[in-house]
Amino acid sequence: MVYKSNDWMFSLMIMAVYFVIILLIGFWSRKRRGIDNYFVANRSVSTIFLTGSLLATVIGGSSTIGMAGLSYSSGMVGAWWLLSGSAGLIILGLFFARKVRKYAVYTLPELIERQYSRNVSIAASILIVIAWTGIVSAQIVAAGKVLAIVGGSVEQWMVLFWLVMVAYAVIGGQHSIIRTDLFQAGILFAGIVAVLWILLTTNAVETLGTLPDYYFEFPINQKFGLNSFFTFLIIIGSTYVVGPDIYSRLFCSEDEKTAQRSVFLTATIIVFFAFAISLTGVFARSLFPDISPEQAFPYIIEQSLPFWAGGVVIAGLIAAFMSSADTCILSQSVILTEDLIKRRWRIDEKQTLFVTRISIILLGFVALLLSLSLKQVISSLLFAYTVFTCGLVVPVIAGFYKSRLRVNSYGALASLVGGGSAGLVGKLPYTHIPYKEHLSLIGFVISIVLLFVVSYITRKSGKDSSDFR
């Protein structure tokens, strides 16, 4: 795909300036040393910066390229990808945000160890590191698809994006990422507003009449039934209630009230993004009915916008992808270092930072290799989200009320392994098993059943969870 005007150089200049700015911010943040700064930004992040960081984290490749593609295929119901996230954030804000911040740890597995035991924490760490590689890969794929509209191949842009992403995370850590997230969220907001403004004030509106009526039906339609609705609400929404990327942000907040307030603000703002991006996908279907779904957003930029607006939107999208990818890869690397490597080897603070940076490079490289073989953003994200949700969400939520619910480490591990395995089987390609399309929800139910049944059996048999270390 090649940009329609010779003025594509303008877009390249914008991207070059953007990449230079964030790398300079990373070098500036490097002056602030120490694990607390690199891992959790010294736990000093205010409401406005935390809200901006949460926005930039959740609105990545899935919420732009992927969600526009969903809406291109199914209509305005595609908005449920982000609306499910908003619902999950509301639940997080009402019940868990303060509890999460109160733990004052570095990672989600550390929180799980406080709830249950070291063995459960190790299992959770392995699951997260594997699953979140797919999420980082999806951001790289999405960035390549968008950047290719100004020339060059998707693969070349994916490699360049990966280089900047890894360099930025290695240099600055959490402090630099959070400081630029607010700026990135603002650029993305401006870009999406620019797209909608141009589409709604031109004759593009007239083309909407050529679409079938179901494209404007909500909350479900003939392409998006109740099974899809509940799958999105549970599988996608749950990753906002319990998620290493979301929790890594809450651990950075200056206090519990800031964490809760920021979650509620983010839940409110992403409702706008949900409908705005979905409407863009619907416009793409009416204007360009013969393209593949995940080309919808890039095609709108290429074919419908003047070069100056295209440059702004491209910068906004890449900002979103960069933020999501850096947040995920840093979360992965901290978990790998703190919850797996340091379990086996004792290393000091300086060595910990070094190992974390090496982990970023290695995990980033694995994500790049995976991204070069991916074909669709949404399918890869659903794979990762399903395994994570079916395995971890239930035991973590129950862990906040462990004494009242009378669950233990044996039940938590069974829930993690059993639920995650069911979710994995349901997402494996080229397998033919009964009710495969329902296994995402079935895996979630299996996770619940195993947590309580195994906890009850081991409790009645006299097994002590303190022995399960």
C-alpha cells in the first residue's frame, strides 16, 4: 500500500521527529536510577499522568486496526471490544483498584504470591510471559500495517518499530513510558477526531446508505450474537479487571485514591474511542467494500485524508502501539526477572536492572519473530486473552476475598492450569472438537469450578496450603 500523494515525505518527517523525541525522553529519564524508578516510577504518578498512561496502554493495535476491522465486517457492534474493557475497568475501580495499589508490589505474580503461594506465583509468571508475547506481537503487526501506507514493506516497518520500542523500554523504563503516555494519548485523540471530522463533513456520509441495516444495529446483530457478546464481555472485559499491564500502572500511582480515580476516568473516556473507531470502520466498509477488514483504518488514512491529517493520524496510531507494546514488554520483563530468574539466583539491584534490560531485548526479539508470521491482529490477541482470562482471572479475584471464600493454593493452581488449558484448546487452529466455539466461556467456568472444588477437597482432607510452597 503506497500513500496517495508525493507529500508522504511529510508523514515520514513527523514519524522521524516523534521517534527522536521519545528516545530523548528515554535518555533523560535514565538519569533517575534505581529499581523503584525503573519498575514503578517511584510510585509517584498523579491522576492525570496515570489516566493518560492507562489510555495509551489499552488503546493499542487491538483498539484501532483490530476494532476497525471488526466494525468493517460486523458493523457498530465492533465497539464492544473497547466497551467490554470499559465495563471491566468499572468493576476494577469499584472493587479492586484500591486493593491492588495497597499491595505495593512490582508485578501481578508478586500479588498472587501474597494471596496464595510461591508455586502459584511461578505458574502465573510463566503463563503471563508466554501470553503477553502474543500481545506485543500484535502491536508490532499493527504498526507495520499503518506505517506501510507511506511506502516500504510491512516487514521493514515492523523491524524499525521493534528497534525503537525495545530501545525506548531499555533506556528509560517505567518512568519514561508513563511520562510520554499522556502525550501519546493526546496525539491519538487528535488523530481520531481529525479522521471523523473529515469523514462526517464530506460526501462520505452519503455512502453509509449503501450498507445493510444490521451495520447500525446495537448491541447485537446477525453477525454478532449473544455468544460473541458474552465472550467479549467475559474474555476481553476480564483482562481489564485483572491484567499485568493494567496492574503495573496501578502499582505506580501515588496512592490508592489516585489509582481508583484514574481507572474510572479511563473507563469513561474509552467509550468515546470505542464508538469513534467503530464508526471509522463502518465508513471504510461503505467507501472501500473490497479490502480486507484489518486494512480498514490504514485505507481510510491513505484514501480519504489530506497528507497533513494523515501524518497526524499516523503519529497518533504509532504512539498508541508504542505505548501498549512498551508497557506489555516491560511488564513481561519485570515478571521474568523478579518472579522467575531471581527465584533461582540471588542478584543485587544493579544486576537486576541489567537482567531486566536483557530480558526486554530477548522477549522483544521473540515477539518480532512471532509478529512476522501473524496474519491478523484480533485473532492473535483473542488467543492470548483467552488463555490468560481462563487461567488467571478467577483465582486472582477470589484471592482478594480468600478467607471469606475459603479457597486455597491447591484450588488456585488447579484453576490456573485447568482453565488455561481449556482456553488454549479452544483457540488452537486446525482442531475439531465438540463445542470448540464455546470453549472460551467453558474454560472460564472450569476455572471457577476447579478453584472451589479442589479447595474444598484439600481443605477437608486436612492438607495445609502452607506446605504448598
